[in-house]
Amino acid sequence: MSEPHNKEELILEGIAASPGVAHGRAVVYLQKQLDVPCFEINEDQVDAELERFDKAILETRAEIALSLIHI
């Protein structure tokens, strides 16, 4: 099934990733300020938090790898 074509023209300005003109699907990246929570933990929670952090890193790497397959 083909996607519907939008006949409207949309002009976006920004920093080019490479020179030239392109035709096709565009991805708009909006940089936002991250809201990173900061909280204190007890000394007995440090190991669990480090494990949680390591797990998050592994999951993020897997998500990035999966995304690269679809590019």
C-alpha cells in the first residue's frame, strides 16, 4: 500500500548535513533541554543503581543497533 502524497510545500531552514538538494522523506530533529532528575540514594542502594544504569546502557545500545538496521 502506498503512502498518501502531501502536495503542500514545506520549507525548512537549518544546518545541512551535506551539500545539495534532496527529494524524499525528511526527519525534523528538535533539540530540547533534558530534564534529568537528581536525587540522593542511601549507600546500600548504590550497587542496585549501578546495575540499573548498566542495564539501561545495554538497552540503549540495542535500540541504537536496531535503529541502524532500519536506516
